[in-house]
Amino acid sequence: MKLKDAIRLQFMHMLKRNDSINVQKIRIGRVSTLILGPVHISPIRVGLLWIHGGGYMSGMKEMVYYSRGADILRKYGVIVVSPGYRLSWQKPYPAAVEDCFAVL
């Protein structure tokens, strides 16, 4: 198993342990996307597009758990959408920006 995959599994394990957060992995177009939401969702909900840190060069969508995105969800009950955009070493600019816009 690659180190990146092991880290991703650890992040997902931590997300699943939290009973107050509902986690869904979906694909929007070609972009693998992680959606975090409160367990009990009301009909009208605010959404937040969470673009993980790393300057479009490093990181992964599962980092939303260790970021302010999960804290904002817990505090305000918003839906947090975290796209797994292509990193710049995989595809040059503007691929990451296009992926994030596609999820929006």
C-alpha cells in the first residue's frame, strides 16, 4: 500500500468514527468528491465548497477532517463539499481550478 493511500484510509477512519457527521464519497463529473453533512439534515441547507490546503500541489480531499471544514460543519451545520482536484504535478494549471469549478 502506498503512503498516500494509508494516510487517506486514516483520514476516512477518523471521519467515520464521528457519529455527528455523515460522510459520502461521490463523483461529480470526473472529480472524486467528499461530502460531509450533519446526521440530521433539514430541507434547506447552506453549502460550503472546501478546497483543501496545499496550494494545488499537495494534499487530499480527506484533509477536510483536520481542517476548519469539519469544525464549521459541527458549529453551523452546513454541508461541506471537498473536491479531490488534480494536483499540479499530475496536471498543470488550470486543471485543479477547473475541477473545483466543476464541483461547484
